[in-house]
Amino acid sequence: FNQLASLILEKGLSKLIGNLKQVFAFCLKDSDARVLLAAVQATVSVVLILEDKKEKNSFAELVPGILSALGALLNLKDHESAKIVLECLIEVNST
């Protein structure tokens, strides 16, 4: 997904960011641990490559969904995926 996110921004398709956020928000509500983890990783990938601060900050609305996904992963006892989500949150916070 990192390559797709980079291509989207490189081609000036930032107008699709709203659509991406909708897809990510939907996926962050899924019950499948793989979907939850992929949604978190995809969200973080996009946030990390965004250069426009306003666009980057617009993803803050997905934080509750990411935290819910983290809780769901912990409830599913998928500790490895939960660890990856925490690492993603740390990575985003470090930028």
C-alpha cells in the first residue's frame, strides 16, 4: 500500500484522500483481525507520506477507529497485530 499511497500523491491525486479516509474508516470497523491491521497500516502509510499539514491533520478523525481496532485485536488475543498497531501509532507520533 505504501507504493500506491506514494503514487496517489505523486500524481497529484490528493483529491482522493477523502475517499481513502472513508474506506479506512469502514475497514476499521471490520471484525476480521487481518482487515483491522491492514486498515491501520494503510492509514498510517498515507499519513506518513502526506506533506500538507491540513491533509495530514484531517486523518485525526480516524484515531478513535484505530484505537477501537487496537481494542478489538486485544480482545481477539491477537497480540502480535496489536503490537504492530502500537508501533504504527508511535511512528505517526514521531513525525
